[in-house]
Amino acid sequence: MKKLLFVTYFWPPSGKATLHWPLKIIKHLPEFNWEPSVLTAKEDSFSFKDESLLREVSSALKVIKAKSVEPFGIYKKFMGKRKDEPLIASETVSSENRSLTHKLSLWIRFNIFIPDARVGWFFPAVTKGKEILSGDNYNTVVSLGPPHSTHIVGYRLSKIFHLPFVPVLIDPWIDIVYYKSATRSRGSVKLDNYLEKKILKHASRVIFVTKSTQEDYIKKYSFLKEKSFILYWGYNEDDFQKIPPVNISDEEIITHAGNIFDYQNPKELWKRIRKEIDTGRKIKIKFIGTVSPLIKKEIEKNNLNEITEYVGFLPYLKMIEELKKSSYLLVCATEKRHVPGKLFEYLRAGKPILAFGNDNDEVKNIITEANAGMVFKYDEDCKEFFERAASFRTNESVIKKYDRRLIAEGFAKILDSI
């Protein structure tokens, strides 16, 4: 059996959504003749914890943890937060906070911490990685980001031990969506570009989780054309099998799962919900995860506070159960290359999907192929969705290809081709 070292910053008991792809891919890889080991951060201080995910980790899996130096403790002091007060992802980049300290903290993050705030993990992770790779015969190093600091770790270990290197990019690097409104110095952008190009050029294979991101990167770096592949985020069939039958409410429940930021604000939806309620429909809005201040403000502006529930973070299986209880599922793409990971869990949940995304043909094609719902631009009225919602029946035969066991098989084939 071939051996690979998988470098991923997030790992159980972290509840970070980013870890679900590697967690399940790693689980299934031994079925396809690959034995993974994991190099991860000893503890991340940002994300919520989901202790239930520890049950998903095989006792036979070798997991090595390296201490990480994170700036978030300093950030809390700087922002006047208590040491035990959780950081909310959708608030840290919110434009609603116009304080000088907030603006300064963003400038420091975007210009000093290159490529991201987890760069302090680099030296401890490389040290641990060298110990692992020195003690056994490994065939490949894989890294998953963001945080893109993991790719620098993977690159360095690949160079030291002359091993093939495969970075998996969940999101773009240098032009990720929140950089578009950020103030960045010419030097920080130049350094970020240098790191991105150097690492992608060295890679034996590069994995993207959306077709549109792959196409965008090939335009930027033509050398990626022959060595890049698409593996969608997918869903875990075995997790859905664990969910017992659920009771459906008399209310129409619109659920959004995951973090939702200022730049994902479907203003026309809130207006439409208000109109539908005024005609007598019983609608409830449910947010699972963090919600930005701007969206909360918009909810209040449209007099929707009484029918809105902010659930907060939930363990993964409980989140899936809530999806199954919902009437409709809301997804908000940030840009044309963004295919939200939750979309695939939404598809498997089988409830009509109401999606927003400007010029996002990829999300539209995925939803349309599965007959799962509709996609609107952010400035469009979604009245038609509420008129047609009952007609959407997700085609289960179409969505089976997004099962992560099949994605793991595809990943193994890519690794075999090196």
C-alpha cells in the first residue's frame, strides 16, 4: 500500500467545515490502496468544537499535531474582547464595524500575515513533518487550504524529501473574495503572488473543487492545464444514513447552514419573504452558523426578527437533521467561482434549493441538472421560486456522483497517475 502525508490545518475536534473533505477522503483512501497519515495543528483557537467528529477518526490513522502560533489572542485584546469570548468569522471581516481598531486589525492581517494568519504554524509543522517523513517511506505529500499556509508546509516537505506534491485549493489564493475590498500594499500582493506561483509550479498535480476556479487559474498559469483536476466538495452518504426520520413543521422553514457574510446578503429575498408573510404564508428563517451584522440589520429592517431563529453552531449530524426538517435551503455564492460546500449536502437533503449568485453558471448548472431548485442574481426578486417550489424533486441518480467515497476513488486515481 502506498503512503501519503496529508497536511491539513483543521482536524477534529475542530468543527470547521473545511475539515469535512479531508476527513472523509482520508477515511476512504485505504480502500484504494493509499495509506494516509495526517499532519495538523495541535489546536486552532478560532473555530467551534465538534467532539462528535472524533468518532470519525480511525484508531489506526496516524495523526501528528504541531503547535501553532496564532495571532487571535492578541486580536481579541486589541478588539477589547474577553479571552474566552469566541471569534465570529462573519464579524471579523464585516464592513459594518467601522472602528479604527477593526480597520487596523484587517490591514495587519492582509499585509503582515502572508499568506494568512496561520503562517505561524510553518516552522513547527515542517519540523514535525520531517520527523514523520524521516521515519518511513512515503510516496506523496498532499496539502489542503485555505489556510494556504498549509501549502507552504507541504511544498517545503516535498522539496526536502524529493516527494511528489499535490495541493488541494478549496478557495482561490491571491484573489479570494474578501481581498477584493481589502487595502493591501504592493509588497504584500507581490509576495503572495510569488508564493502562489512558486508552489503551483512545483506541484505534481493540483486539485480544485470547482470547475470555474480551475479555468480561472489556467488562464493565469498555463502550466496548470495538463496537471490540474476537479474534485467537487461532495457529501457523506454514510452520515445521511445515520439520520432518523424527522417531523416536518407546519411552517415553511428556510434554512441557511454555515457562515454568511456581508457580501452574501440577498436583500431582495428578505423583501420577498416579508411580502409572502403579508399574504398569509407562515414562513420561518433559520440560520445555523454565524451571521454577519449587516444581514442581521437587514432582517430587522424588513421586520423579520420575530420569524428568524439564530441557532448558532451545531454538531455536524445535528446540522444535517435540521436540513432534513427544512422546507427550503438557502445558499449564497460569493462570486462566479464559488460553489459553496453546503450545496452538496443540500442536494442530498432533497429539499428545494433557493440560491443566489451573480453570473454563477456552475452553481446554476449543478442545481438545474438535479432539478433541485433555482438560482437568482442578488438584485432579482425570487417570487418565482415560491410559486414553483413544490415542483422541485431532486434527482437522486444525478447527485450520487458527489458521494465522497466516489470522490476519494477519483483522488486515488490522480495520485496513482503521478
